[in-house]
Amino acid sequence: MTEIFGVPAQVLYGQLLLGLVNGSFYALLSLGLSVIFGLLNIVNFAHGTMYMLGAFLAYALLMPLGLGYWWAFILVPLVAGGIGIIIERTILHRIYGLDNIYGLLVTFGLTMVIEGLVRVYFGVSGLRYPVPASLSGMLDLGFMRLPVYRVWVIVAALGLCLVTWLVIERTRLGATLRAGTENPKLVQAFGVNVPLLVTLVFGWGVGLAALAGVLAAPLMQLTPQIGHSIIITVFGVVVIGGMGSILGSILSGLTLGVLEGVAKVYYPEASSTVIFVVMILVLLVRPHGLFGKQ
Amino acid sequence: MAGVILSLNDVNGWYGESHVLHGVNLEVARGEVVSLIGRNGAGRTTILRAIMGLLERRNGRIEIKGRDMSAVAAHKLAMAGLGYCPEERGIFSTLSCEENLLLPPVTRRDSGMRVSLSEIYEMFPNLAERAKSPGTRLSGGEQQMLAIARILRTGADILLLDEISEGLAPVIVQTLARVIRELKSRGFTIVMVEQNFRFAAPLADRFLVIEHGRVVDVVQQSELAHRMDEIHRFLGV
């Protein structure tokens, strides 16, 4: 059997695939987190909770209502985005202009409330969400076999990241968003309804996190804590990529996911800390992140 | 005053707890060029910011074309025909020159004052050459031209220009003076804050002297020659 640095190639490829899947989730979540921070200047601790909520909403659509994966893929981001819009309009808009710590505390409180509600309704034991029939099975590449669903997750996440990047970097709406991130008051003076833009961006970011939750649902045991475990890593990804940098979020999310996967093969003890070691190194060399602006 | 297009009545403004505008009263007629003059910190820029709804707190009455705009949201003021060119130019670093130019939405298609993109490029040929360059890579003069050009596209007919000649080479300042004359001849109403009195002197119809956050005197263009000493005293020259 072929070995790469003493590790069977099949094992390494398998971990690289897992790393890419995790990296796709990191990229999707850090993208939303980064855009929300850029425009609202709020460190949204509840972002992981929205990911968890997305997975549980998909479950809720399936179990009582019988609406399957593809319904969830469309409906969950819309419902979660709507919840995000309500949260922004009723709570977050009151703390704009205040120190970042207020945003962090408020969104931490939201995390507790939403997690508590999910715990009351769904319980704390892990729930299973089935892989949709149309995406089950294996893909044989000759040198390795890939689960179709995991390939779909990577393709869907990369597609969503690409579309988001294109909208932000290549359209008039994206130019307005970027300008709003730099100087919202001046953009408002030009006649752009910045408060509405902020609300929609927050709703979109939450929708994207919930969609990541839908994608992740068939890959894990659903518990109310799944948002917690991922959000800390995603914060690390955003810091490494550069707060507010779209491209930085996507590239560092994917790269760090793969790095984590490789660490699991060669030195498993370091796999859960490798991202934070990179974060410390990046902060020492480039405090504003790899792609961030000073 | 006949044909008043912009008026401020007893406008007060604050930066945080600091009371910086103390009952500003002024009127500007349609097609007029008015220059706000005064020493640094007198409140000239703050008056423009108050008009644009950019102060955290203000009161008093602001009318544009006879409509009370005091309580109108900041983003709706542009719809009334206001175009604002801030002191720091406000060029966005993440946007190219052309993206900066196209950023402000066209707010008044039927105003008849809208300057087309081709006219803008005719007026400022440098902007056409640097269309794809990042906005903040432009020279100071080009950035200033961009800051003025982008509000002309929107259909605004009242232009608030803050220190547009500041820190620019004499040849660029001459170009800007030519642009102001052309805009005036097209019927634009212009309120400009200028520290460079030699730039503003031949352009403005009236000079409003600002001290301690209020208008303390008005000098007509026709009075300029014999009140120059007085003006120099106001400006601390």
C-alpha cells in the first residue's frame, strides 16, 4: 500500500476529505461572521447558535411535517434569516456605536436563550438526520471511494462562498456593502438606506449559518451544543483570515480545515489546537490577519 | 430673500456632550454660491454635517426647497437634492475609481441637473484614465475631483463642498475653480466651506462669517474689496 510520510495514502486522503468538509463549514460560517462584523461592527457570538438552529429546523421540518432535505435547504435559510432580521431590528440596533463588548455580551445572551429553547423542545440527547436518498452512496475515484454526500457538502459550500464573493466583489450592491463597511455615515449621506442594508446583511449572514447547519445535519449527532464547539474555531479562522475580509474568510476556512485534517493523521493530539497555534503566529506577525487591512 | 432653496433656522448641534452649533440661521438662494468662512473650529464643517443629518444630535429647523427636513432620515436628504463632498474626501479604499464614482445612487433623474458619466469624464479626464485604479491610489487632486464628480452624477442640485482646495497643488486648485464656475453657470446651488480665502473670494456670491458655531456676519461679493481688512480679522490672518 502506498504510504505518504509513513501514513497510508487512503487514510491521508480520507482525512483530507474530512478536512475539506470541515473547512467548508468554517468558510461558510466565517464568511457570514466576517461580513456581519465588517458592516455592523458586532462580534456575533450567536453565529454558531444559528448554525445549530439551522440543523434543528431541518430536523423539525422532517419529523413533524415530513418535509425532507431539499425543502429544508430552501426553507431553513429563509426562516432563520427572518429570525435574524427580527433580532437585528429589535435588539442589535440598540447597541450600534457602543463598545464591541456589548455586542459580544448581547449575542452571548441570545446564544443562551436560543440554546435553552432548543433544549426544552428537542431534549439534549443526540438526534440523527438521515442523508437524503438522492445524495447517498459512494463515488469511486479509482484510488479512493468518496461518500457522495460529503462531496455535495464541499461543492455546495464552495458554490455558496463563490456566489457570495462574486456579489460582494463584482456587483454594485457589493460595492455599496464594501463602502458601507468603510464609512456607513457617508454612504447614508449619498442616499443609501444603510440601516436597511445592515438588517438585510445580518439576515443574510444568519441564513448562511443556518444553511451550513442544514448541510451539516446528516453528518453529525444533533445536540444543542454543536454551535458552541464550532464557533470558537470559526472565530480563530476569522482572525487568521482578517476581520472583515471576505476572501480571507473563505481561503483560511478551507486551508485550516485541511490543516486540521492533516494534523489528525500525523499528530492527532495537536488537531484540536493547530488552528489556534496558527492564530497566535498570525497575530504575532500580522495582527490584522492574513488578508485584513490595517 | 427670493428663491430660497436652503434655510437653517436656529439650528443647534452637538458632538457628544459638546454644544458646537449655537442657533445657526442662514438662507441660500437657488443658483447662489455661498462660502462659509471663519477660523478653524468655528463650526463651518459642522454646519454642513448638520444639514446632511450626520450629527448625533441637533435641533432647529432645516428647510430644503420649502420642505421641513429637520426630522427626515439622513439617507432621504439626498432625495431632496443634496450632494455632499466631505472634507476628508471620503474616497473608499476597497472600491476602484469607477466604483467610487458610481456608488451614490441617482436620486433625482428628473432634476435636469444630472451630469452624465461622459460629461464627467470630459470635465475630469484623469478619472477616465484611472477608472480601474483603487480609489485611494489616486493623487490628492484626483481624489478631490472624484469626490466632486460622484455627487454630480446623482442629480443633486445643492452641493455642499467642504474644503475642496485643501492641500492641493495650485494648478489643481485652478482646475477646481474652473469647475465651480461651470457648475454655477449650469445653475447649481453651492455652499462651500473654504479655509483658502483666495480660492473662494472670486467664486462666491456671498460670504457667511462663522464664529463660535453661529453666523455672525454676511459679506456680499460687491462689498468684498472694502471689507477685506474686516474679513482678514475674522479669519485671523
